[in-house]
Amino acid sequence: MRIPTATRIAAAVSAAAALAACGTLRESAPFAPAIPEPSATASASPSATAVSTAGRVGPPPLGPVPDGQRPPQVVVVAFDGAGVAVGGKYPMFQFWRDVSRQYNARFTFFLSGPYLLPESDIGKYLAPQIGPAHDGLGMEVSGVLPLPGQTPQDAIRYELEQLRDAHAEGNEIGSHFNGHICGGGRGSVGAFSASDWDQEINQFNSLLDNANHNNNLNPPVDLGFTSKDVVGSRTPCLEGNFKALYPVLAEHGYRYDTSPTPDTTWPRRGAPQTGPSNLWVFPLAWTSFYGSGGHHTLSMDYNICFLHDGCHTSASYPTSVTDHWRQQALDTYRQYFQTSYTGDRAPIYLGNHFEMWHDGAYTDALAEFVTENCTKPEVRCVSYLDLANWLDTVPDAQRTAWRAGNFPHYVDPAAPHYGEPVAGAPQPQAAPPIPTP
């Protein structure tokens, strides 16, 4: 899915401008609770062309916390779109799977349904209120983007293999729906009715469950999961009438959504924007933009990019500029993390795209953050589904106590060195062209 324009994301940010970042609470205390340390680093990721045999990766499952002791610091990293290639060069899905294996993490990949179609068949997606998708509609929607030397059918197979292996390793596949049509006009997600959302979910399910048939793949790729296993969502541009959407999500068996106005507190079921709901709401955070003199941003790569230069991704800058932007993004993530890690331990949510904007500044910043933090004591880098499963078992009274900070707080013995990069962090590499026969 192509990335939404600056004005679309800016609208989502301005709606949350009244929120402040959560305050830091620091208190020296003995270590608690006794959470198992991270497992040893896994070996390199298997080829995407073979069924993964490595099994589940990342930390052990989240479990009960004794009353009065502090919860683990949950970190959720999620990716919007989840197509395999960036600019026809970077195999980003494989890169992030490798990072998850190496640094004790599981991620959520919010799949955009049209990435399971070639560009020539994009009209199989019927956009609500508009009809068959095509490039001339002015909508941000596209099919799969092949890597060098791949045919469109090769690219679909590669996408399905990545989804299969990511799921087998314990990562989560969620829904980013289909069309990235934003801004409030006819056919935009902000104008969707309940029936439009129902149409959108049904089409996502069909694109996923019929991907082999739609693309004449022989032999087919067995994903190991179906649309019934997709239980979480993020709307395009974080837009939508959530009071119309949430009942439809519940009817389709969804358990959480990540789209409403940002927040920095412990999660709740439902929100003022959604109306009463049994769905968990996991909003991106409204967090301090490091070194900006008081500005705030959503905890997502695009929003940081927007604050830098309106996210004009085709613009070229000196390395000194993009290095500064990478460091500022990293330090913004670090500061957000430290506020919670040494404070109320509310889950950390970081949003990202499969992208290489500004020479990969934001992708590199996130990879550095994961490298630095996902193996720290008491930290669990897990999927949104892992978080929802755990919260289902946590008593309301205990979450209330955590929200109030009623537990011994932690002092990080390895606090980050702001202004310094993380040595040895992985960076994505461009794929070499596939030799032609």
C-alpha cells in the first residue's frame, strides 16, 4: 500500500494535540518480579522458499504477576502494509523477520489485502462507495511490488511465503484493510458506514483466503492460517468512524484495534471514540519529540518523518542530515521507552512501514531500538495478539494498580546514551537481481 499523504497523517496528529506525554516516575527498588531472562539468540532465518522449521521465536509467553510487584515492560512493534519489497529493491519482510529472530522479539504485521494481487489485477478489489480499484482513481492503493528479477506471480508467492514463515515463527498477521483512501471525501475510510466496513473486511478475508486461486499458484502456498486467525486491525491513516467500525470488527471475531486517538496509559476495552466495546484499544502514543523543544508526535515513523520535512520522501539530503534525523528518531523512541520502563510500565507501541525514507533513517532507528531494548531485563517485545491474550488474564484491579504506579519502580542500569547510535545494529540491504535463465 502506498503511504498516505502528509495532510492525512497530520490530521490524525492534530486531533490528538491536546494530549501530553506521560510523566516519568523513578524510584529505586529491588528487582521484581522474577521474570525469566530472554532466551539465547536464535540462528539465522531460513530461506523464504522453504517452510520454516525454526518454530516460535522471541521471549517466553507473558504470565501472571504477583500482586504488588511490577509488570514486565511490554513493547509492541507493528508494521503497516507488510508488502515484501521496498522500491523494488529491499526485501523488508525478510529483514524484519531476521531482526525478530536475532533480538528476542515477535512483531505484528498489518497486511494490506491488495498486496496479494499483482498491479494488473488490482480491480479485483472493489473500493467501498467507488468500485473497482485502479491507479487513476487518486487512491493510495497498489498491488504487490516485485523484487529485481521477479515476475508479479513470483512476488505473490514470495509474499505468501513470508507471511507463512512469519506466522510459523510466532509473529502475528493483522489487517490494515485494503484501500488507503483517506481525507474525508467520498470513498475515504473516514466516510465508511458499517456496511462499508463489512464489505472491506469481507474483501480482505477473500483476498487472503483465495490468494493461491486468484494468482494461479501451482503448487499453492499453505499459509498455516486463514482470515479467521486475523483478530486485530489498524485502519488506513488511523481514520474512520470507530463507532461504526467496532461493532463490525466484533461481529467478525476481532479482539483489538490500534486506530483511535493516541494515548500513553494502560489499555482499556473500548474508548470514548469507539463507544462501549469488548475490543481492546491499543492506540499509538502521543510522545515527546526528542530535542524539539516541546513538540510531540505519534510513535510512528511517518509522523517523525513528517515533522522533519513533511515526509517528502523523494527529496535528497546529505548524509549528515539523514544521520541526524535517524538519531532523533532513535532518541524519541528511547525517551518514550524509558518513561514507561522506569515509570508505570504501560505498554510501548511503535508503528513502522516497510520503507527506506531518507536513506533508511527511520528503519535504521527502529532496528537500533530493538537491538538495544528487546533483550533488556523485564522487557518483552511481543505482538499485539500476545498482549491481548495476556491482558485477558490480568484482573481489572491489578491493571488499575499498575495504571496508578502502585508497585516498586525500576532504575535502568543500562540507560541509553542519547545522541549516540547503537553499535552493530542491523541495516537492510538491497537484494541483488535474480539471474534470468
